[in-house]
Amino acid sequence: MLSDPRKSPPRAVIRTVERIRDVLPSLHRRLVPGHFALLEMVAAGWLSQAIHAAAVLDIAGALADGPRDGADLARAVGADEDALHRLLRLLAGHGIFARRRDGRYALTPLAQALRADAPVSLRDAVLFYGSAEHRDRWTHLVDAVRTGRPTVHADTFFARIRGDRALGELFERAMVSIDGLGQEPLLAAHDFTRYGTIVDIGGGRGALLSAILRRAPDCRGVLFDLPEVVADAPEWMPEARPGGRCTVVAGSFFDSAPVGADAYLLKHILHDWPAERAVHILRTVRAAMSPEARLLLIELVLPGHIRPHPGNYIDLEMLVHTGGRERTESEYRALLADAGFTLVSCTPTVSPENILEAVPAP
Ligand SMILES: C[S@@+](CC[C@H](N)C(=O)[O-])C[C@H]1O[C@@H](n2cnc3c(N)ncnc32)[C@H](O)[C@@H]1O
């Protein structure tokens, strides 16, 4: 276990660990009868729900100061002691929380990530992905597979989360939470100090832009997102306060983008949208760019192989939620060409994210 979860080990180490992680389950699947292996995968949905319950109860927060016995912990999180024990028995079997010899419950490295104050906290992501709203969308997967279309499209999805303040807040915090996983690898894979001004298009709460500005002290930032999203930006983004290095611009990327920056960053934007809408966004950005400016797409580029890959999950997530999709490098190249860009590089990072760098085509 790394002492600081924000620091990434070298790429070769990560790839070796991933390879082992792919091989072991495939060995397990071959050794046990198919119906057992399949049932275990079905039960993974219940495990996910159990993790969500632990996040809602904030069990990790209640254990932050040290181990507690069942009665004390149940009191602290407002739960029934026996039911809490049953929940923790399942989770501890998967390394999320531990039950010590003296019967007291304690945090494990996995449970630490459920703490709201962890250096890389997944709590908000767990709260969003386990929410009734999110789960309900997934029940429509079969319809989406039948028709090739989601029951809601990206416009409706974003309008829905904007129309419900609590849900919108949760979504934005979930994005910040997920962002924390890939930040260090992105900063290590690309030299952001070479730009004078970077615009983060659809930058949400600006978590990545803040990290870039801290890494590139001479750089200025522009955070661009829908008005409802960036209205309170100075509250959660110190660089957006008076005298800071970040300007906040409200607008829609279907209408306009801030002009004159050296780099235009779009992280997890194009995957939300079907091809023609994605091209529309790219054309809007291109119209704002000078010929020398760079476009940086950060996406989970799908690999050519069919081994497990996080992009395959998010691809279905996009199918049910927005009508968007994950894409291969050649699909991104084609999309970019349609919008008047030339893809110059696709750089992998130690996380599953890739940085696609493009320039306006002459
Ligand atoms: C999947 S989130 C990604 C947020 C951020 N880039 C990140 O990676 O954490 C998509 C973002 O696009 C923004 N968005 C959706 N429709 C938009 C529009 N028409 N114009 C500008 N931003 C929009 C959303 O508010 C949201 O912040």
C-alpha cells in the first residue's frame, strides 16, 4: 500500500499489477463451474449496494479516531447493532473494514477511501453511483440495448441534475471525487507549464484546473461551465477568488467558448455526447482557438483488446445516462477530423485516462 495515495508508482509496475489482476479472475472463472462464477458476478451488485450503505452511514468517518465495538459504532452511526454487524461481515470479507480479534471494527486501506477527509476520497462518488436516481437509470439498460438509445439524452440528463439542487451538488462532488484518482497521473504525463492560459471547458468544480495551476505557477486558468455550475465557483475554488489566477466564464459549449487561450482542456466531456453533438462542441471550441492553440482531450480511450477495462463500464454508463459513448483512438481521430482538428498524439497515463492532443487542421 502506498503511503500517499496521490502518488503513482511507475507505469510498468501498474501494468504488471493490472495484468495479474486480469489473469487471477480469469483463472478463478476456469477453475469453478460457470454457474458459480456467474452468480458471484451477480452478487457484486449487492456488494456495491452494501458499500453505498456504509458511505451513507459514514461508518468510515465514525472509525476515523480508532477501532470501536459494535454497540458503540451502531450508536455513532444510528444503526441497528445486529444489522450493522451483518453489513460489516460482508464488507470485511472483501477487505472493506476489519473485525479485530477483540471484536472491534477498524478501518482498512479500502475503508479509508470512504472517509470524506481522505487524501483521495471516493465517498461522494459512492454516494452518487449508489443513489436511487443512478440505480434507476441502470434498470433501463435492457431498453437501451434494444433500441441503441438511452431513455434520457445528455441534455435531459444535465437539465435534470441542474433542476434538482441536491442531486446536482452530489453529481459535481462525485466528479471531483473521481477526478482525484487521475489527477497525479495526468500532471505527470503532460507538461502544463508550457501554456500561458488554459481553458477548462465543462470544467465542473475546477478540481483539475486548480491542480494544474498549482503545478504551473506562471499559468492562468479559465473555468468554463454552465451558469448554474460555476455561479459559486469562488466558494470552492480558491484560484477563482479576487486576485487569483483563474477567471470564471459561464456559458454553453454549444454556443461559445472563451477565446485566445493557449490550451483548451476537455476532460470527460466528449464521452457524454453522441457523435454529432460531440462534433458540435469541438467546432465551437475550434472557432474560439488561434491556429497555434492546443486541444487536450482527457478520456478513457478504449483499448483494442477485450480484457476487462474501466472504459467498458463507463461506456455502458454513458449508454444508459446520456447517449454518449467511450471511443477508441481511431474513433477520436475521426471525430476530431470531422470538427477540423488533427490528432497529434494519444498519451497513456498510469491511470486508465489518456491525453489526446490535437491542433486545428490548416
Ligand atoms: C462528466 S462532467 C465532467 C466535469 C469535469 N470536466 C471533470 O472531468 O470532472 C461534464 C461537465 O459538462 C458540463 N456541461 C454539460 N453541458 C454543458 C454545456 N452545454 N456547456 C458547458 N458545460 C456543460 C457539466 O456541467 C459538467 O460539469
